Amino acid sequence: MELGLKGRRALVTGGSKGLGRAIALELAREGAAVAICSRNRAECDAVVAELRALGTTGWAYEADVTVGSDVDRLVEEAASELGGLDILVNNAGGARPGTFETLTDEDWQIDFDTKVGSIIRVCRAALPHLRASSAARIVNIGAVQGKAPDPTFCSTSALRAAGNNLTKVLAQQYGPEGILVNAVNIGLVTTPQWANIRQRKAPHLTADEFAATLTADVPLGRFGRDDEVSGVVTFLASDRASYVTGVLIDVAGGMGRYA
């Protein structure tokens, strides 16, 4: 299927590993020029080498998307390097498991800045460049807990719900300008962050034991792969999704029971 991404210019936050890396590589395979960022320069440079090996432009910036000045520099330099921006994928994030009673004020603040504040900052900085694009797309990466709350992921449940509503607000406000905004909500997907989650939630279990306790709630009975997410994100960024905006798509193997 021709997705119409050749020559498009994309920025992927949190692009140095896991889902961000997979999304950046999928966009590059479809012909897009891709800029990525993370707080780890060495990891970014390794992904840029992979992007360039695919025959496209790859560019990296060391940035913390919870810091406004970093975001402003990131977006301006990415747009300058790529010659503009057509696609923004807000992927920066991370799980911070905990119940209402165990999460501290610091936990809540870090989670807000990462999961919601970063989307606000990066979208605001990117907006002038997206307005100049003839095919502007924003894809926000969220989690199914935003629609199916989990008390053991209390802050994730609350803040991903906020991110979902922010996605819909942006879609409504900027649709008339041709800027399409959608979200992909993931469930259990194999990424490096699961080692951290296991350490916080169940350090007494092995990785396999922990995975078994989680996949019992997934109708497909397994963790998802990063390419199963990146394919959906790339479709939403493409010409084939030109009449899709304000949509929240679950990539979660059926996980999540909604009212």
C-alpha cells in the first residue's frame, strides 16, 4: 500500500528506543525524513545511523521535553534541519506504577510533565510549522488506562485520560486548518520500560512470571510488538488517513473493558 509519505518531514519525541525507535524507523521506511529526540545522545545517534542506512534523512537532538527551553530549541532546529515539519509524534513518556496512596507529589508532577505537559509544549512549538504543511499530522501515544482505569497505575489512568481529551480538543480546534490530530493508546507492548515496571510492581517475580500475570487480561493472550504499534502510527501520519481526526485507536490486543 502506498502511504504517500515520501518527502514528508517527521519529528518523533522519545525516539531513541522502544516504541519511538520503531515509529521513527517505520516512517523512514516509507520515505519520510525523521528527526528524533531523547535525553540520551548516544542512543539517539545509534538510531540516526539506522535511519540513514534506510536512505533517508535522520537527525537527532538531545532534549528533555519536560523543559520548555529544550522543546523550543528542539522544534526550531528540527524544522530547520528538515526544511519544515509535516508529522509530529508525541511518544515521550514512561510508566510510573503506583496506587493513589503510594504515589507522591513528585511522582504526580513528573508524570504530568512527561505525559501531558510534553504534548502541550511540543504541539505549541510545532504549530507554526504544521500550519505551513499541506499534510499536517499529530499522533499522540497514550495508554488504554486512559479509558480503562487501573488503580495500580493511578497517575497513568488519570493523566492518559487528560491526554485523550487534549487530543480531541486539538483535533476540533485545528481541523479547520487541515491539521489532523489522533491518538494511539497502547496496552501491553514489549518495550524496555517493562523491566522498570516489574521492579516497582513485582520485584519478587521473574520477567516471565510477571508477564503471565498481565497477559491474563488480554484477549489475544500476549504482549504486543513495537511494529504492531508503529504500523498504526504510520498509517495515521499518512495520506491514507486524510479523513481521520480526533480518533483514539487502541493497539492493545483487546485489553480494556470500557463502559
